[in-house]
Amino acid sequence: MNTYGYVRVSTREQNEDRQMIALEQWGVPKERIFMDKLSGKDFERPSYKKLVRLLKPGDLMVVKSIDRLGRDYEEIQEQWRLITKEKRADIFVIDMPLLDTRSGKDLMGTFVSDLVLQILSFVAENERSSIRKRQAEGIAAAKARGVVFGRPPLPVTDGFEDACRSWLCREVSLSEAARMCSMKKSTFYSKAKKRIKRPVRAL
């Protein structure tokens, strides 16, 4: 039997130390700990897939918390089934010792483990949904107070008004107008389009 550990963090969290320490203290060899660092859009998990391919019947996968197995309730359930039923390996969750498929291999033990898994998976997904909802509400409240998110708009350079006026009057091309005020072509065009909506000042 081989014992493996799995760590997953997002690129924003960068807190793999907490999970690594927990796995090493539990006794997982450092060379058998697999880790994925993922962005919010990427959930390919190459290290996790490699670990699952290595698992053989009787092997053990250790994770610190149940939500390391997937992003949502459905995925956690799917990975649990894949590892315990198809790969016939065991799983142990450090934060929830009840989730230890090595013990209670009889029908009652399996039932209790699966029941606890379903409850915890639902709680984990519900907590993530609550966090996203609170974040959205916070952003909406901040916008209502006048808080502006994102990069501040680039200021126009000296000569923009003259260049914009010349371009609008078709005296110069877009590229020439952008060069006149030392602006990127795309930036000048964006600013000029907004300028069209305002009255042009007299020469």
C-alpha cells in the first residue's frame, strides 16, 4: 500500500504551506504529495490526474479538507466514487476523521461514510455560494456609494483636442491624429468616440 497526499490552491490563495504541513505531520512522504496551483478559470488539475492514474487497489489518498477533491457537490461525489469504487483505493480527510474509508468496510460503515460525505459536500458548496453572494452584494453596495472598480481612465495628452477636431473634420487620418497627441491609436479612438458625444469647442 502506498500513501499519497494531494494539495490544491488557487493562484490567489498561495497558502499551500498549511495543507503541506498537515499532510507531512500526518505522515505522508513529501515526495508523494501532489500539488496543483490553479487560476479561477483553470481546473484541469494535471497533478491530481497524475495521482489518480498512480492509485492502485489498497493505496491511500490523504487530503486536508473534502473540498480539495472538487469545485462543487457533484464533482466531489464523482471523484469520491472514482477513487473508492473504480480505483478501489482509500481516502482519508484530515479535517473530518469520519471520512476514512479504511475503517468500516462493512455495509454500515460504508453507509455512514457516504452519508457524511454527502452532507459535507453540500455544506462546502453552500459555503462557496454564500461567499460569492456576499462578494456580489458588497460590490453592488460599493458601486452604489460611488466606488469605481478597475483601472482609472488614462488622461488625455496635450494636443488631444486639436487632434480630435482635425480627425473629426477629416483633415487627418486616425493614425496621424493619434501621433499628433502622442497616444496609442486604440486609446485615441476610444477617447475620440466619447468626445463626439460632447460639443466641439470653437477654434
